[in-house]
Amino acid sequence: MASENRRIRILIADDSRKALLSVCKYLEFEGDFEIVATAIDGQQLLRKAQLFRPDLVLTDLSIPRINGLQAATLLRRAFPKLRIIIFTELNGISLRDECLRHGADGFVEKSQMPEKLMEEVRRLFPDNSAQQ
């Protein structure tokens, strides 16, 4: 039986349309999410966060104009309760730590998606993961 919890509203940012589509399709398949908007650069990300007020932002680290690290810092300042997960093709503990210092709540290497992404989402939204 499905949980009565509301769906998690997500804004996703990635300059790779293929990667963006892949993440969107996966989250739609999972069913607990409402993708409220997508962005292909950091400026769009910030504008759409202001406009749509998502629960969660998933952003690639290497988006143009304003990168994911800079966007996380600005989003954290503007929306303290917003949850932010940065994903990237890069790896390393020091990079993860840097993302967390800039305001991200989670960090996922693209090579570990979608499993690690779902672990991070469940950690950040435990009330929405009571189904399994």
C-alpha cells in the first residue's frame, strides 16, 4: 500500500540533457517524487528555485554560469530548509567534504547512481521512505 506522505518536490540541474533526462525518468519511475522544474545552468537553477520552491535540489557540480558549489552556497543562504544533493562524475572524499562545506546536504558520484542517490534522498527525507 502506498504511503500517505506527499511527494518530494524536486528541481534537477545538469547541463547534459541526456543525464538530465535519465535522472528525471528514474525519479518518475520511483513514484515518490514530483519534478517541478529542470535547469541546464546555475542561473536557471537559482531562478527556478525561487519560483518553484522545491523540497530538494539535485545539481550537477559542473553546470555552467554558476557551478553546483556556488549554487549550493547561494541556495543555502536563501532557503535554509531546502535540501541539496550535488552529483558529479568526479570523485573523492575531499570533493565530498568541499560540497558539504558549501551547503550541500549530500554528495553522489554519478558512477554510484541511482542507488547512492536514493540512499541520500531517504536519509534526507526519512518520513517519505516508510514504504519499504
